Amino acid sequence: MSSSHTQTGKHFVNTITGQEYLILQDATTTEGVFLEMESVFAPHSVPPPVHYHPVQREDFTVLQGELTVILRGKKMVLRQGDSLHIPAGAIHGMWNASPHITRVHWLVQPALNTAALLETFTALANQGRTDGLGKPSLLQAATTLQYFTKVFRLVQPPRWMQQLLFPVLALIGRMIGLRPVHREPAEQRH
């Protein structure tokens, strides 16, 4: 699926995690150069799986609240006005450990199909296809992550295991009707 999956101005909310995304500029408006968005992290959000982006760099600026980040094994807390650059390939994770909402400006370069990945995990959660923490089943995760392998990779299980198992699991997933990409129904978009 092309990166035109999302559109500038689109707002979607993960009802399980409480995370919100507002797409300011996407791959279609920037000729793929970058994805610009604002994201809101709900209070006491669950840390995501530690991950990395093979060819993309990310820049975050905290607009409100505070953001807890693990970057290359080092934990830090960013507060309003703080910025962070995450180079391509850097292992990281971020969440809001505070009791207040956190709002960040988020830039991803190049855009690739990152917005579609974020919308997919949001749609899966909102359609009841995840557990109580917003995590899809192993087959769905493998189907989706295999499709988005150029933009998002987990640290665990080890990469060699993902390369061995995810293609097989993704094939099984597709054979039983799972799709790698999901969209939010129009009536759930804000």
C-alpha cells in the first residue's frame, strides 16, 4: 500500500492506549521527504515495545507535559520545550509516565509509510483486534510487522528469529484472512 494511505489533517485516536495522532503533513504533501504530526500520550501510558527504524530519523519536541524515553539503553525524561533527535537504527521507546497528558511535535524523515503503520495499530485496537494493552495477536503482529519492516522493527525477538519466523507467520496470517494494513472507519476519524 502506498504512503498516501493517510492524509494531511487526519486525526485518529487509539481507544485502548489513549494515544492520539494529528497528521500535519504526510508523504503525499512532502513528496515523501517527511511526516509531521502532533501526538498526545495519555497519562500513565504503557511503555511500547523497544524498537528501531532502520532508515528513518525522528525528532520530538515536547509541547506539553513530559515524555519518558529510553534511547540506546539510557532512560531520560523530556519536559515542555525539550527536544530529542533519534537517529536511524537507534533502539528506543517512549511513553508518558506522568499523571498529565503529554503533547509532542513529531517529525519522521523520510516519511515512508509510517503514518499507515500508526493508523493500522490504532485501527486494530479500535476494532477490538488487540489485547487490553493494544497489542495484536502474534499472527496479526507478524503479518503487519513483516509488511512494515522497512519502517519499524522490534528488538525482541532477535532479528534473526524475526527474519526466520515473521514471513512464515505472515503467510499463515494472510491465508486465514488477516490483512497487514488497517484503516480507521471514516466515522471514527476526528
